[in-house]
Amino acid sequence: MKFLFDSDTWQEIYGSIRKNKIRTIITIVGVFWGILLLVGLLGAARGLENGFKKLFGDFATNSVFVWTQRTDIPFKGFQKGRRFNLTFKDIEVLEKEYAKEIKLLAPRNQTNGTIVKGFKTGSFQVSGDYPVLDLVQKKDLIYGRFLNQNDIKNNSKVCVISEDMYKQLFDKKEMPIGQYVKISNVNYKVVGVYKPSNTIDIDGDTAYIPFTTFQKVYNTSNKVDWMMITANEGVDIKQMEKDILLTLKSLHKVHPEDKRAFGSVNLGDQIDKLMGFLTGMQFLTWFVGIATLIAGVFAIGNILLITVKERTKEIGIRRALGATPRSIRRQVVLESVFLTTIAGMIGIVIGGFLLMYIDYKWGSGPDSALVNPTVNIPIIMLAFFILVVLGTLIGLIPAYMATVVKPIEALREE
């Protein structure tokens, strides 16, 4: 390790670099661009992943939404095009047969209604729900509370409204809790106000009322418009969706191969696709970054080969004066490692500033696309280690070329 602290060695490296300033700068830029590209792309990929996670927020991502449509295949005496509804019997059967798989099941009914407060009116969606909805799709409450089990039990005429509904129907700074609004000519007491979600929001501006109250007011009996089903951890959500649809088809005498009778959205499946896209993007990032690094390191090797060629006579003199092939090889390899290290450090520092700019430009605000674009320190260290190893290996080629020529032949080189 003494040669690392030998001033003569570093003076010779410095002299070689100073003689070829432009060539050295071009060489460093090649490696610098590779590490900068790698850091930038990895940070952007992480920011995109964080953006997706922010989008999902507190929503139960291992969820399936199920509703009915028209049948597409005649079955057991029923014609094609038959309409039917989900019922509470379906809920009971699913909760019993899939007790181990299902974590939460939220039956829902929805309609459009006019909401009136004094002389102010607005048309919004009205949803009959159970308190369990707040566990599937968490509400960020500004005032009051969400629906509770007593509301369901007592068929209470209470409602939870959105912030936009509150602003449209109430005076500024007016406390809404405890006041009454009229929904489809029925008075409801406001018990909560929630903020619109910056994450997945399947409802938009909706007034939530107890499911049992919805049944009585709108005379829906045991009809269910659609249901949200959340699986327990570790359950295959795709298989559970298939099994549930097959069970519902059996209950409603629908052909097992009828793909149009039920509509469904598997949120877990959609998220898996997004995560697969992110994984592919990260792989592509590493491939492009490493390929660029290798190209830059090869450029260093080519430059050093040219430098060795130009210094053939100098090397011959040093050999004639007693310099060993090993010392010459070490100097050439050290110069290669030095250039790759400097280029790598510059690339990492500039890459850090680039990620800070990306975070400032696209990482803040409710519509941020790249949230907290960062790269883990171990990954940076791994990339830097790969760079140094490549610099060492590529330096061995010109180092070998520097010592393969015999001293007498090197002294004859013009």
C-alpha cells in the first residue's frame, strides 16, 4: 500500500492528466454521466413508487368491488339479458363461506339526491353505508364523526357530508355539526364533515347516511347495489375474486361461464400490475445505468491506451533505469481508478442535487407525481463499488500494454 502514498507516483499521474486536459475531461464526463444517469433514474423510480403509495393512501388495497349487470348466456330457463340484484342473502352466504378469507365486507346502496339547507341547494350523490366503510376507505374528518353502529341500529336520520358540500350549503365559519339538511325532502342531522381525499376516492362528493335509513327512505328492501370486499393478509385476492363470483353466479342462477352478469374490479390485481411496472422500470434503470457506466469506463481504458502509446519512450527509459513492470502497472491502474473515482464522486454529488430539484419541482403538492425521489445509501455504495472495480479491471489492459514492450524497443520509439 506504500505506493498509494508515494508522492512521485501522484506527481506522474498529475503530470499525465495535465498534459491531456481536454482528453481527461471528456473521459471523466463519460463516467460522470453514467453515475448521474443511474442515480437520477433510480431516484425517479423510487419517487414514482412513493407517488403510487401516496395515491393508495389508507385505502385497503387488497379489495374487490362487485356489482350486477345483465346476463349474457341463457341458463336454467332464464333468457339472455336478465337483470337481477345483489341481496342480503348474498352477504350472509359470503360471510359464512369465506369467513377465513374475508376481513371486511361493506354492502352499499347509492342514488342521486338534492340537498337543501335553507335557501341553498345542491345535487350530490347519496350513499347508504355501514360504519365498516371507514375501515376500507378512511375518511379524513374535519368536524364530528363518521357513521356508527347505533346509527344503523336505530335507523338514525344522520349524515356525513364532504367539505365542498359544507362550503356550498353553509355560511363561512358556520359550525355544521348538529344542524339539519334536507336530502330528498327528508331532514338529516349533520354529524360529520370530511375532506376530499388526495388518494384513491371512488365516491367523490357524497353524503353518507346509515344503510338501514337508506333502505327505509328509498324503499330498497334487501337490495344491495354493490359491495366492497377486503381480504385478510396473505389471501390470494385474485383467487378469492374468482371464487366469490362463482358463488354469486350459483346463488342467482347465472351460467358459470357468463362473464358479463357480474362486474368487478380487483384493486389488488391493479396494484400488482403497477408494482410489476415499477419493478420492470427499476430493472431497466439499472441496465441503462450500468451500461452507461461500462461505456464510460471503456472510454477511460481507451484514453489510457492512447496515453501509454504516447509515453512508450518514457516508459522505456524508466524500465532502463530500473523501474519494475509491477510499479509501472500499478501507476497505470491507479490512474484509471483515480479518474473513475473522481468522476463517480462528482456524478453522485450532482445526482443528489438533481434529485433535490426533482423533489422541489414535482414532489410537492396534492398532485405530486414523484414523491421523495431518493436513492438508498447502500445502493449508492454498491454503484460506486462497481464503478471502482470496473475502473480497476479496465486499467489492467493499458497497464499490461505498458509493460509488454521491451525497454530497448521502447527507447527506439519515435
